[in-house]
Amino acid sequence: MDFRKISNISVECVVFGLDQNGINILLSKRSLKMYDDKYPVIDDWVLTGDHVLKSERLDKSAERIFYGLTGLKDAYKKQFRTFGNPERIKNEKDVLWLKSRGVYPRVMSVAYYFLLPAFRVKLCNENTRWFSLDNLPKLGFDHSEIISKAFNDLQNRVVVEPLIFEFLDDKFTLNELQIAYQYVFDVEIDNRNFRKKAINKTYIVPLDEKRLGHGSKKPANLYMFSKDIYEKTRDKSQIINI
Amino acid sequence: MDFRKISNISVECVVFGLDQNGINILLSKRSLKMYDDKYPVIDDWVLTGDHVLKSERLDKSAERIFYGLTGLKDAYKKQFRTFGNPERIKNEKDVLWLKSRGVYPRVMSVAYYFLLPAFRVKLCNENTRWFSLDNLPKLGFDHSEIISKAFNDLQNRVVVEPLIFEFLDDKFTLNELQIAYQYVFDVEIDNRNFRKKAINKTYIVPLDEKRLGHGSKKPANLYMFSKDIYEKTRDKSQIINI
DNA sequence: GCAAAAGTGTTACAGGTACACCCATGT
DNA sequence: ACATGGGTGTACCTGTAACACTTTTGC
């Protein structure tokens, strides 16, 4: 195993976490102090990434970075795009940052996104925190673009693959599922119609278990997603939406 | 402009071309002669790719390679994945090939696919030709995997975006459209139902023009796709397939 | 006049949409 | 007893699936 870093290739991670208020992104603080400890030259937020190691698979690299960020090992991840234009880093601060790290300025960033319910991440320091997707701060590098491309890919994929369940706990209520869809597509869904549809899906399996609390007084029935049934019952006829 | 090549980053192009018989892939011959001109050590088929130039955008690189291959400048292209595992090239022949080129063995390949009607490409030498997607030869490197990932991404995307039209001429008949869907999803579609559906889409615009020939005796009505209308009439309510 | 693809209509059923109130429980 | 989210039913309508024959033209 060769642990040296490949100087011109990095992996960047977009972590999407769903909570009651919507979709959030996990960002890290970037700060650079030069003349004065109190007033850093750079003090903003960025996605988390790192250079790929010489003998490391890309997926492993993404997992390593994600683990460093969240302490978690299992979450859905998707490599969705590589950003590598030469003029990608042109902003003065970004150039300064890279120089301070001695990095060659044209870096290919292989970008991944991760999906999970936000509560799974236990934040333990001030340098990492959630930001609401629709209220992001100004980000360093081209990370705003990376996030918007990631979200776009996510929206497309949710139509076609059962990714929505990645945002939920293993056991979830139908209302939680509905809310997840609403946030992902920024739409309102009729609750009665949604439940009918959901209950008719064989791969959304009702459990003999209820959840208390969560603001409600009446306990809600829990369901789970069966990937198994999903794959067995999946057919192509839905397809021709033209 | 710096025309030197980046040694560890390449772009690979998967060119999908549709014709009457289905979906085809454009491949290039790879051959390496060492001891004997008649019996090359390597003589097989691969995707076309090249190293990215030092000051070239990734998209431009893909366009340059595609142009070299087909002589065409305008075709739909999509960057769909980057392949860069260290153990990606392990086959003896592939290692030999790279050595003969003096290339560093861990290369990140940013992979694109292109969509077009096959007839647009005028083939002019023996080293490039179409192969039917479901009857590919044994390919060098990990190119089989790249193609299958590309096709998979394509199938997903066609559900969600109007990519199917990229496979057709600007003016097309409804039967051609139907056949395109049939090949992409490997399904049979009822012609009457399909026509009803298609005619009801406002973005599939009937033209006052007919096409003769093509094996048929009766001329077929031509249609065009209006991206404009598509985008204006697109709504999110189709979405919740769960 | 025949070969070859283009084009057409109806019926039955499934699934979607719109819409407003009662239920179970904790406090 | 009241506040809170959980949960339900119906009528209408739209869209889909299944199905077989006629039309237009070139040869």
C-alpha cells in the first residue's frame, strides 16, 4: 500500500442529510491565518475532500473522507461527476489556499454524494456543520456548482431508483416518506393519495411496530423498505414516459 | 495553450449509434507489433480515448477525441463516470500496451458517452467500426465495464430526460421513435398505443412533410422534437413513482 | 394486384386526482 | 377536554392495455 497522495487528483464529498426542516449539506470550515491569528485571510466553508492515495481505489478514498467527516462507514454513496477544468480555480482566495498547501493548481476532483438521515451524524467540533441546502453560505472553490450538480443528479435518480429510503431511518412512517419526497422535489403531495400509493407498493413493508413521540400524540405505524422485493417486482413497463 | 498531455488523466468516449438493427458502439482497433508484422502481439478493439492536455477542459477533450473519431462536432455528450482504480489495468496485454506507450500505469479515465444516429458517421478506414451493443468483441482494458456502465446510465436518463431524440435525425417518423425506445429498453411496444401517446405530446411536432423509401412504399409523416415546448410544458407531477 | 410499412378506434380496467373529516393518544 | 399529528373513503376522470384491419404507395 502506497500512502502518498496523487497531487492532481482529489475526491470531494457532498453529504446530503435530511431532517425535519429539509435537506442539508455538511460543510467544513476553511480558514487560513497569515498575519494575524484573529483575522484570518480565508474564513469560509467548503465541501470536504482530499487527494487520492497512490494505491487507493476511488470509492475507498470517498469512504475514507466520509468516515473522517462523520465517523460513519455505511451510507449510500454515488460518484456523480468529475470536475477538472483548468480555469476551475481562479478566485484569489482559492489560489492562495492551494499555494499555502503546495498543491499543483489543476486538480481533477472526482465528486461523490452521500445520502443519509441527518441525525446519524454526531457532530463533535465547530469546524463541521449542517447548512440548509436552500440557504448555503458563499462557498470556496467551485463547490456551489458541485453541490448544484449533485442535487440535480439526485433528483433525476430518485425518479428511477429507490434512493429516497436512504434519507430515512430503517424504520420510517409514511409521513416521513412523504416529507422526504416533498423536500427532494420541492412539491406538495396530497397525504391521502400518497398513502394509498405507498401502501400498494409491496416493497414498502408495514411493520407491527409503532413510533411514539416526534411531536405527535398518536403513535405512527412503521414501515421498512425491502430492496429484495423491489428488485423482484420491478418491471420495465413504467418506462415509456416519452 | 499548453498542448502537453497530462500523463495520468485520460478521457474515454463511448459512442452509441442507433441504426435499423439496434444500438451500436464505435470501436477502434488496437494493435501492437513486436516480433513479426503478420502476427501482432495485440490485435483487438477498444474505446477511443486520449490523455487530457494541460490546459484543456474535460469537455473539450471529449469533443476533440470524438471529432477525431467521427469528423463530427455536434452530438449529445454526457460525462457519466470516472474510472480510476489502481488495479484497473491488470491484464497482461493491457500492461504491455501501456508500457509500449511509456504511460504511467494508474490512469484516471473520465468517461463520456455520445448519442447519435449511426448514419451520421462516415467511416473511412478499417481501424474504426460499429459493433452491435449486444454482440461486442472481447475488449481491451476495462472497456467492457465502461460500456455497460454507460448503457446503464443511458437507460436511466432516457426515462427522465428527452435523450431518445438524440438517436434520431432531426426529422423522424413515429415508427422510428418507437423503434428507438424498443432498442433502448429492450421491450416491445404496441404501435397503436404508442402513437396515441406520442401524438398527445405537444413537444413532438408534426411536420407537413413525408419521407419516402426506407423499405416502405407508403410515405411516413415526419415529426420533430421541440426542446422549447418540452421545457415549458415539463412538470414535476409525473415524479412520484415512489 | 401484391408486397410492405403506415396508419387507425374501441372497449375495459387501473390508477390518479380532488377533496374533508374522524382517530388515538399525551398532556 | 383539547391539541397534535395519524389515518381514512368516494366519486370522477384520465390514461393505459389489449386487440386486428384498412390505407397508401412502389414495383
